[in-house]
Amino acid sequence: MIPSGARVAIQPQREDALVYLPRKELIRVRRGNAVYDQARLSTGIYLIVQGRVKVCVTLEDGTQAAAGIYGRDEFFGETALLGPAARPERATALEDTTLMSWNRADIEEQIERQPRLGLALLQMAVNRCLDLQARLEALANEKTPARVARAVAEFAARLGTPAEDGAIHMAPLTHQLIAEYVGTSREIVTFQMNQLRQAGCIRYSRRGIDVYLPALKEHLARAIR
């Protein structure tokens, strides 16, 4: 029984945009090729059917910052809904990738038919903002070892699949890519990944990365103390 006067936290229902979007023709992008870039701007949102995509922006000093790394059943390219004045970005296939795409007119038309699609996209945008806020807080308050460990844990949770030995297995990620995501150098990421491997938190090779989440979370907790 709930005590009188007690407040109960009710988790809002998350809408699934895929429920309201029509199937589109598949787009195949080879590894290393751009889905869109500054010369060919995005005109809508993309869904990853198979593969992985990196979305990055170029900073004033010319370095690349990874705004997001996305995998199967995840959307990207939503900044196109703001129009051509939005900040240019580049989306690159990290492996051979299959996509679906809906342009701005498709989205507007479908929202008129299925208004809850608008709510689903709004929820997605808010969650992206919250994730970015968490990354900025980590960048401001945490040292590099904690940021690298946190990024690996995030990628495992989002992009990985359970393995028989209890690990989470995911396709390989280059140290340069992780460096762009956490805001440091490739050399520092290589050192920190070796530290995580020696601590028994991860195992990696060219075939992929096995992440032992309990050990990694314990390591992260020590790193942020």
C-alpha cells in the first residue's frame, strides 16, 4: 500500500518513432564514405538498419570532434530539421552501413497524420541534449581516465551485445575515434585502454572489444573519487 500523501514517480512512456514512420528505400554506404558533409548537406533524418555511423563537427582549430557514434536502430542527422542554416556536420560510415532516410517534408507530412511522431522526435532530441550535457559535465569535471572509461561503458551499453562469458561484445572502435569523442589525444586513449585491459575491465583486438561492465563501473567509481 502506498502511504497517504506519498508522491509516486511515474516514468513517462517513451514513444518509438519507428512505429509512425513509413518504410523507405534502403540506402547503402560503404565504409569510410560520407553519408553527408559540408558539401552535401543532410536534408532529413536517417535510421541505421545495419552498421555504425560517426557524426562529427570541425572545430575552429581544424580538429575533429565526434558529436555522436550511432548503431543499429538509432537515428542521426536530426539537425537537418532546423534547415540549411544549421551548423554543418559530417556523417561517416564506420563500416558498410545500410540506412533509411526521411526528408523534412516526409516528417512534416507524417506528423500531420501521426501527431505522436512529433512527440517521439521531441523525446529523442531532449535525450540527445541530456546526453550532451552529461558529456560536457564530464569534460569539465572529470579527468581523462574517467572520461575514457565512461565512454567505453556507454558504447558497450548502446552498441554491444551479450557474450557467453558475461562480457558485452562490440565491434572495434579506433583509439582515434574514442579520442575525438572524449576530447583528448589518440596516444592518451591508447594508454588508458591499456590500463583498462590490465585492470580486467576490457579485452580488445582487431575483431572487437569485450567489455566487463561490473569491473568497468567499479573502475570508473574509483576514478571519479
